Amino acid sequence: MTACADTTLPLNDALARGWRAGFPPNPAAPVRPRERSIFQFPESRWAFSHLRELQPTRNVSRGSGPASPLARAERNDLDAVRFTPLEPGMPSTWADALAAVHADGVVVLHRGRIVQERYVGALREDGQHMAMSVTKSVVGTLGAMFAASGDLDPQAGVTHYLPELRDSAFGSATVRQVMDMTTSLDYSEDYAQADASVWRYARAGELLPRGPGYAGPEGFRQFLQTVPPRGTHGEGFAYCTVNTDVLGWLVSRVAGQPLAEVLSERIWRRLGAEQDAAFALDGQGAESAGGGLATGLRDLARLGEMMRLGGAFNGAQIVPEAVVADIRAGADPARFAHAGYTRLAGWSYRNMWWVAHDPHGTFTAQGIHGQLLHIDPAAEMVVARFASHPLAAHAHLPTAMPALRALAEFLS
């Protein structure tokens, strides 16, 4: 049985306007990021599902083997699952939580079987959606795999592998500090600030319009060489996308391959993905390791199921079991507390995964605008969700976290 679009959720505004429909397409359709931002709502609802029409990309091949099967046991009672919202007026059912985050698609697995699958608007079951910072957890897993094999020494200095960064803040950081984001950088990830460092980073990588007379860094890697230090590395967690771009560069350097090829060979082909994935590229041909991966929704769910099963999937041990165990064990919550995420009290960040330290052993990958890969080992549940929330920052978390807990309890 194939999944279909669900009409109980709000219609995709961008799709309703007919952007890119027919030929020639509507002239008001989003164009290359150098000319117009693809992150503005409602354009984003279309653009997030059409990365390869807007941005240079590098393919992450699934290979030529068969797709790994995902059994189905679909049920119609999940939408009505209720939870207690954290604040008055917030959604209180699973269906309302999906609508509130402007979900473009969701797959819920329970014991490896699809119990809910839904697509909305511009995202189709055979399409790809930008994973945003869920990409970080994928790259973090690759980095941890190279550390486990001895090809990447977590205690070594970053410049042991990347001497190009000797004059930046990363010149005094270790690989482990990059992997757990305990570097201390003069860099702002505040999406509400128009002049935040993250926007300058995005312009360097041509993910945003540059404007006339642009004279900044050309590409992600040149931008990394300009990041100045602030404080002492290792004292506390600070979420900075540039750490993942350093890690992606490290992985490519030790592998001697583009990051997309590493992901294809080490995970994607072995996973039995049903679709190729893609990495957005900057003008110099470097992948956006911090947020540029686009995948099919079921393939993202497969990745989550593989992590739930300790790295084993499709008849193979894809990620070493010790790597998954290290991620699930997390890092030091006291260092994580430095970041001030009051709604994630007691959590930590390990190998670029968010770790709850709760009785369920929950760990998640999260991305701006509502992207999520949520793994609950105790409930034997995986939730993969793509979305186009109008706000970049994690405004969806107050709704998502209690909704996910209620869904886990219901399935258990």
C-alpha cells in the first residue's frame, strides 16, 4: 500500500500558488539562492522539497541493490493521541502538533513497522526534503565511525589534519571538542539577528542572496578560516553549525573523498535506501555538512531504525555498535547546561546527537524549521519528520517533546 497526501493538514500555501507548476513555470517561483532567499515562508514550503532545482548538489548514491523492506502495520488512532501542552493554547493532540509545525511529512515506525506515513503539499513519497541540522547528526555519526576505526584521533588537534585552520579559532581546538561542540567561538547562531554569524556563513556558501558588492569569504571552508576565538575550548556546549563543517572537512580529508561519497559508501548503500540523497554545495564544490543534506522521508526513518537497533540494519552491522552506544551514553549534562536550553534540562550533546538521559534512552537529531529524527529505544519507536515552520529557531520544541512522549507511551 502506498501513502498519499493527507488533506486534514493545512494545504501547502506555496503549492497552492502554482509555483513551478506547468511549463513555463510561474515567474514568481523561487529561483537560485543568490537571487532570492529560499528560507522565507511560504516560499520555503516549496523550496525545502526541491533543493536540487535551486542549488548545486552532489549525489549520495544508494547504489544499485534492492531497497530494504519496511513492513507496514498502519493504524488510524495516532492522530487523536492527547498530551498536556507546556503552555496554554498550544496543541494537545498528535495531529494538531503536526499541523502546528507545518509538517511536510511524517513517518512513525514502531518495532520497525510503519504505523503512520503522511505527506503534505510539495513533499511526495518519492521526493526529497532538506534535513537542515539533522544533517549534523549524520555527519557526526560518520566522524564517530572514523574515530572508532582509528582513522581520526578525537584527542588530536584539528590542525593535525587541517593545517588550513591554524589561524582560526579551530587552530587550538581538538577533534573531540568539535565533535561535541564544546569549542569556544566568536560566532552567533541566533537566527533572529539579521547580522548573526550564521547568516554570513550561509552567504559564504551561497545558501542566501549575497547582495551587490559582496566581498566576503568564498565558500564554507574559507569562512571557517575566518572564525575568531572567544574564551576557552572545552568549558561548555555551544551550538555552532561551523563545527559540523569542520568535522565534514575532517572526514573528507582522512577519507580522501567528498563527504557525499563517504556517506554513500559507509551508510547509504548499506542501509538499502530506496532513493539517492543529495548534499547542497557551495561555489567551491564543498558540501554543506552543517545542514545541506536532502533525503527521502522513509530513508530518514531507515537511518533512525538502524540507530535504534545499535547500528545493525538490512542484514549488516553498518555503524559499529560501540559508536551507537557512545552516542546514547551522551556527554556531560553540566557542560550542556552552559547553553541555557531550559526546556532540555539534563540533556547533553554527543557526536552531534541530542541525548535526553531519560529512562527511555531517547536521542534525537533536530533541524531548524521543524526537521526531526527522534529515536526512543524503550518504546521501540522512531519518528522521522520534515517540516516548514515559518520560524527557523526551535519554536516547535515545546509542542514536539510532550507530543513525542505521549506517542511513545501510547505505542508502548
